[in-house]
Amino acid sequence: MTSNNRIVILGGHGKVALLAAPKLAAAGFAVDAVIRNPEHAADVEAAGATPRILDIETASVDELAALFAGAQAVVFSAGAGGGSPERTHRVDFVAATRSIDAAKQAGVDRYVMVSYARADVDIDAIPESNSFYAYAKAKHDADAYLRASELNYTILGPGLLTLEPATGKVLIADADGEGVDAPLDDDAKVTSRDNVAAVIAHVVATGAASRTKVNFYDGETPIADAIR
């Protein structure tokens, strides 16, 4: 860990971010959580983070870069949350790519993107008429933009998110979101948000999974053993 230990989380009032903040704080990081609504500040503070008020949907690259300056890592855990296709595009793609450009501009090399397991393949598997398509395309394209950057990125690909407590144990899936050794039943393709938060803290603290994507579900292998 460098002497500068500040982490910036975008989407700071989201369920994953509120679970990740105390884990990062416990690992010795100072967490700045970016939120749009000042009324959410108390929740962020209760999670051990410092609220930073900025609407990433409208923030410029320069505004984001000013916020990122001096940070050790940026974590993108924001999302439109199944809103309109237009807002999904603005948050999950436009804001995401601006934040990638801003990290580069600010000299922040480490960038962790919370995506989902099938983001690489869903745009070829589901029709554009499907209500999920806008989200799948936004995440796919944002991930591709990040891969093309020079940043030291990690893309996290959890499955269907649950509210179960973290087990600290995961199952690594392949690029299609399937089991590495055998196909998985759909009911196995779930990941607790708390485990996602634990993986965020792990990859930020250790630098694991550099310049790669990790697809994972709740499983039996300790996070530190599964993600190196």
C-alpha cells in the first residue's frame, strides 16, 4: 500500500458501495463516496466513508479528475438501476467512460469496474427489443473502453446479486459466466453484494487481477486464493 491511501467510489450510496466502504476502511483506506443526493450523506458516513456530492451523470471529465486527484484507486460501482434506456446509457456508459478518462487525466492508475458476469457476451445473445439490452450494451461497451485504456484495471463480473451476508468464498466462472469445469445451474449463478464488496476490498488492497476481468459467484474458495 502506498502512503496515499484514498479510494474514490462512484455510486457511493449503492448497496455494494455501502458494503465496500467499511471493508476498505478496515483495510486502512480513506474512502470518498461520490453521491448525487446530499440526503444520502448520513448513510455514507455511517459506512465509514466521506460523502462527496457530485452528479456523475452530468459531471465533466475535468470535474471528475479534480475529485480523483491524489487518489490511489477509483471504483466504479454506479448504475442507473434499470431506469430508462437513455439514462442507462448516460450512467453506465457515458459517466463510466468519462470517469476512465478522468482517472487517466488525474494520474490515478488503479481502476476497478463493477460489471456483471455475462457483460462480454449478452449483447450477442439477447435481442435489442429486450428491456435488458440497453444495460447489457452499456456495460459491455464501458468494459471494452476500460480494456482499451492504459489503466491498471480490474473488471468484476458477479452474477445475480443477492442480499446474503458475505461468505468470503467464491467460485470463479469463465468468460461466458459458466463454470470453468462444467455448466452451472442458473440458481448457482448468484453473488452476494457483500461478497462483491469483499472482492473490491481484496483487489484494491492487493493489486490482484491486474488488467483482467474476474467472473465470480458465491462458492467455496476463499477470495484471496481464488483471485490473485
